[in-house]
Amino acid sequence: AMPAIPFYILSAITAGCALGTVALRNTVTAAFCLLGSLLGMAGLFVLLDAYLLAALLVLVYAGAIVALFVFIVMLLDVRGSDSRPTTRVSLAAAGVAFAVLGAGLAVTFGRNLLTTPAPLAEAPGLGASLKFYGEQLFTTYLLPVQIVGFLLLIAMLGVIVISKRFAPVEDAK
């Protein structure tokens, strides 16, 4: 059973930082809010006794991915640009997206309120061992992990090439 008070504290931190990630205009501050959200999620994993997942979340996402985001933002030297005016099309698209989200939440929570779920039996922790994760990572999920690694490498190299400032070449006569 998960303690209630730490759960609510970590949930509030996670949700607040996630909201800050989306709402803030400064990209560096948004990246640090993303870091706070990921650390809150890691804390929730610790409360669930999933220590390996918490450690992987902190090392891979909070450590490497957020550092890559901050590095790319600093490398691009993005300045705060003037915001585009809100058009009727964008307001209509936001309204449709909000309606779809609300309908999805209503269906999901409405279905759960109408039926009483069966009590969950204690399942053995099949995926809780490091050996199981290692075997799955290097057998079943080897190709997706390699593809994600190459995509991150290509993205980083692309950002470096795009952001490099070249001196104008003068024609030799």
C-alpha cells in the first residue's frame, strides 16, 4: 500500500511541473520544469517499490534527455519571439481538442463509476528483477532501443549542423 501524504505531495509536484512545462514561455525554465516532473514521477515509482524504474527514469530521462534538451536550447540560442495572434481557426482547433479530451475523460471515468472492479489479487513481481529487464532489453526490445539511440544521435547532429553559423564565402577572382 502506498502512503497517502507522500503520494499527494509527489503528485502535486509532478502535475504542477508538467503544467509549468507546457505553460511557460522560457524554454530553459520549461526544461527544468520537465526535470521536476520527471523527478516527481521517479518518487512515485519509489512509493510503488519500483526502484529500478525510478533509477532508470532519473538516469535516462532526467539525466540524459533533459540535459540534451537544455544543451540544444542553449546551442540554438532561441530568443523569445513575438507571439502570433490568436486566430479563429486556432481557437476552433483548441475547442475541438478540448471537447475530444473532455469526452474521452467522461467516457473513461463514467465507465469506471458504473461498474465495480473486481479486487486485484497479489500478482508476483515478474518484471521486478534486473535480470528480467536485462534479458528483455537485449533480446525482445533490442531493435527499438537501437533505433531510438540512432534517432537521438541524428537529431543531435542535425541540431548542431543547423545551428552552426557559417562565415560567408567570398568568391576568389
